[in-house]
Amino acid sequence: MAVLKKLALVFVLLVAVLAVVGMLLPGKAHVERSAVIDAPRATIFAQLNGFKNFKKWSPWAAKDPNARYTYD
């Protein structure tokens, strides 16, 4: 029985510590990325303007080559 009480106490303390740490963390996070593409704006716009070219530039298309895309 004493072992179970100790385990329960450790668990309660762990939950309490995690709750306190969670309250101390900031409420918001900001992540920003940028990339420089060496191409004319018109070329980039033509690629991104519609979904017909989605499979050419999407990183998800490479992860699932058997995916099917339909356009309505």
C-alpha cells in the first residue's frame, strides 16, 4: 500500500508542476518564415493563381504520389 501512495503522490506532484509550468509559459507564439524566389512575379503568380498547378509545387504531393486531385 505504501508504494501505491508514493506513486500517487509523485503523480500528483508531477501534474502540479506541469500545471504551474504551463501557466508560466507565454500565451502567444509568433513564427515567421520567408523565402526569396529568383523568378519574375508573373511566373510565380501563374503557378500559384489556380489549383491546377498545385501538384507541381505542393510539398504534400510528393509525400503522397497516389493522391488524386479533382477540380470542379
